[in-house]
Amino acid sequence: MTIVGTHFGTAQGSSTVSLNGTSAAVVTWSDSTISVLVPSAASSGTFAVTVNGQTANTSSFTVTALPSGWSDGDVGSVGIAGSASYANGIFTVAGAGQGTLASADGIHFLYQPLSGDGTIVARVVSLPSSIAQAGVMIRETLAAGATNIYAFDFQSLIYQSQRVTTGAGATYQSYGNGNLPYWVKVARSGSTFTAYSSLDGVNWGQLGTSQTISMAQSVYVGLAVSSRNTSALVTATFDNVSLSTPSTPAPAITNVSATTGSVGTQVQISGSGFGASEGSSVVFLNGTLVTVLAWTNASIVITIPSGATSGPLVVSVAPGMNDSNPVNFKITSQPLPTPWLDQDVGSVGLAGSATFANEVFTVSGAGAGTSGTSDGMHFVYQSISGDGTIVARLLSMPAGTQAGVMIRETLASGATNMQTADYQSFISLFVRATTGGSTTFNYYISMTLPYWVKLVRSGNTFTGYASADGVNWVQVGSSQTITMAQNVYIGLAVSSRNTSALATSTFDNVSVSTPSAPAPIMPLPAP
């Protein structure tokens, strides 16, 4: 919420903001603009700004329990009535009942109607009871025995349950770790329903096989919570809640100008579906409201506020407060230089990171690396069009890990790619020639760090090189033919070869050159 006026003072100091008598947390403060979070316990009333003991003229504000389009209610026998509310990007859902593992459900359901195909995504942030259920659901009706599919957290594991026939018993399966916070997703395409889970909201894994369930065209989609007990409520919280249909897609972030930054950094978010103006829409960084400087349907400019922490950067569009896909953003005093970005690729187990200081890139990554049909690594990258070359000197890396330079077609885990990398003290080539295909690799040159690596694309021909001094280069193996799109990603890839531990590698002398933007060249000294 942004309050616009005059003479607020250049800094907050002892000044305060309240809504109907409830103190509101201040995000930013200037002489003419104050950004605040709507207090979760506040009721409708007036905003009051008090400066040096003097209260400004007040402005009325209506607190809505749920954003537009959302409804909630108990489904089946629950014992104790549930509830749902929304504040500051968080849906809070309290529910009792025996859950969804029998022939009749007992849950509290926060929902919207859905006609035809659609997808719901949410991050389960908190669930205090180990025996409770919380997740996303699509169900045919609000009757207790309705057909449905449900992806949820239960006993710190991710589960899927489904009832494929009205009134029949539900079946369910466990799919591994669900330590919160954790992302869940359910998608409908005709009579095919598919559930997914994710550690970061970017890299998704399917839960088992898709389910065939005959449902009517008009169904209900939303968030379901149960205490698995008719004598007690449990309260779960969700954020990053997104509903998308073919006719009304969710807002989508396609690019950000930076994925690392310090407090005060300006970041441009590009995408679609943001709405023509800001209105009541907001942008959150790991749950903290950021300062918006400019807003159009395809572009938003923000400033990273004091108090923000690393996590998902999300656009939440009013009036339904429908969230975009997240982009992970790291708060750091050593941000990556423009135009470098970074993210985890594939299943990594632990989130990676990257920083830049004193001309050195420090990259931490987990994951199994690039030796299979899908990659798991941390990637520091920029996009190029057509031919290009990347050079870097690898300074340090732990034994048994993988670090080097890479060109890949997309940021999907199974994308075609080639990497010139150090692995087990050898410079090796890692190659995936077809999307989703197996990766081949070969050891070529024994080396001792620091050592230089280079990768060159010329059309669909990719060639790797290594050097002890960055001047005299030796080709690594033979050139590889890989069909890639014109636009690709080029950068530094690091993996611990382990989903339970991070590995940190350092690089310097990093350069990317293309025919239209060659890297700077320092003349050699005279003989």
C-alpha cells in the first residue's frame, strides 16, 4: 500500500502509520511517499500518518478477507468450522476434518471456479502439525465425495491423492521430501490431471504418472487444508499462489535485469499480464513488499528495499492477487555485473548462488552435474544470438566437483549443451547433442589449477579449448555438431555432483565475445 502526500519528512524517525488503530509496518519513507504493509490483524478504517506528534488528514481503506474471485468453505464433515484470510501476499487457511484419504473428504477449501483447462501453483510456507495436510487441489464439486486430485504436504513429505470416481475411496502416494517451504502444482488438460512439486518454483518434478479423471467442464480449484482431526483446527499459510487458464494466463516474468543486487538496486522486470497500471497490484521479494518506480503491462521497475531478503521475486496482480512465476533473487553486497544473471538448472537439492568482487566470480552449486539426461547445477549466464566465445580462468574448486564454461540452448534441465570443464583434475568435454538425450563426456587434459578454459560456437559447431596461460591454447578433443537455436545461453557452470552439498568455485578473466560485440583485446608486449 502506497500513501502519497506532502511533508512526511525525509526519514521515518519516530513517525508512525496505523490502519484503524493497528500499527502498520513501513517499507519505505520519503517526504511525499510512504509504502506500508497492510497489518494482518487490521480491520477496515482509516490510514493515519503521525509525524512529530501531528496526525495528517486520514484516508479510508477497506480490508478484504480474500482477494476478488476467491471463496472458501468447509467440505464434508470437519467437526470445527475452518476459515481463510489474505494479507500481504499470504493466504492463511485453517481447517479441521479427516482430510482426503477416504471415500469422503473433510477439509477447508479456498477456491475459485475453473472452466476447462487450468493450472494452480502455490508454495506451502507453514504447516505446524506433522499429521495435517496442506496443498493445491482441483475437484469437480464441493460435495465431500467429489472426484478430485490433490498435491499436498503431509508428514514433511509430498503426497498426491486422487478420487477418480464420485464417492469412491481415494488413493494416494508419497513422493519424497517435503520440508517446508515447498511448491506444489496441479494442472488439468481435458480429463488428464498432473501434479508436480518443486524446491524453488522454477525447476519442477512430476509426481508419479498423470491421472485420468472424468470431470465436468466447470470445476473448482484452490488450496485445501485439513488437520486430520475433527476436534482441532490446523492453520497453514501459502504464498506465490497462481491460477492460470488458456484464456486468462497468469502474469509471467520472462526476464529480469539482475538476479543479484544490494539494497537500493533498481531492477527491471519484463513479462506479460501485469496490467496497464499498478493500482493495487504489488511486487514481493521473499514476502517483502518492494518499491515500485514504474509499471506497465509488460515492464515493472522496482527498487530493492531495506529489510528485503533473498528469495523469490514475484508480481502479484490485483484484484485477484494472482501471482507470476518466481525468479530467485539474491541480496548481496557483491552483485553480478550487467548483463550476467544466475540460477539453478534442474534438480539441485540445495540452492546455489553467485557473487562478483575484485574481478572474481564466486559460484556455488549443488546437483548431479551434467552427466545424465538432465542437468543439476548452478549457472551464471548471459544470452547471445548466433556465434560466440566464452573464456574463463578457473582458479579454485573442490575435488570431485565439476566447473567450467558452457553454452546451452535453454535453461531447461534437459537442454542441448556443451561444457568445457574441470572434473577429477582433467579438462573434459560434456556434450548433450539432443534435447533430453544422454550426456557424453571424455577426459582429455590433466591439469593443475589455475587453468584456462574456452568454448566456441560457430553455427552448429562447438569446440573446446584449454590453456595454461590464456595465450597458447590446445583444442580439447574434437569439435562437436549440435543443432541449437539462434538464441542461446553462455556462461559458467558449477556442480558439487551431489544434491546434499554445495561446491564453490572461483573464476577470473571471464569474457564473452560475439562477432557484433567482440571482447576487448590487450596488445601483447613488444619483444
